[in-house]
Amino acid sequence: MKPESAEYSLAGIVTHSGDTEGGHYIAHALNYIDNQWYLFDDSVTRQISEDEINKKEAYLLFYVRSSYKRQKEREEISKRVEAVSRPLTPNPNPNPNPNPNWRRYLGL
């Protein structure tokens, strides 16, 4: 059995502002589905650039182990997320009540 790769990719960062008496933490994470970085600050979530990430002074770093198997799993999850995230195709029949006897079926 071939050993897995020992390569790691940065997946998240926590930054801290303040001092040892108190402060504030902000999380930054890479979404592997759209390959974009996001900032999570209390009730605020927004997309940020990789350049912004590179300028951060990290308090904590999170890494994920890279492997062919994990990449394939991520691709499969991405496909499933895309499938359920797509807008529904419009009904080719614009009539909301396709059965002419719908009132009778509802007891109206």
C-alpha cells in the first residue's frame, strides 16, 4: 500500500486583536467548494481575497492534509452541493392548476 502524501494546505486562520486581558477573535476559512476565502466576524460573514489572507497576523492556523482520495471526496461533495443548489427548472405548464377538476378534488 502506497503511503499518503504528507502535504498540507492552509484551510483556516484565526486572528486576535486586543491584549492578554481581552480582545476579539475573527475566523477566516477557505471554502473548498468555491475555493474562496471567507471572514467570519460575529454576525458578519463576507468573502475576502487571498491577498487579504496573506496580510493577516495569525493567532491560529488550520491545515488539511492533501491527498488524491480527499480531493476526489471534495469534488464529489461539490457536485452534490451544486446539484441541490441549482434553481428548479420552470414548469413547462404555466397553469398552476393543471387538472381542470382541481376545485372538486379540494371540495370547493
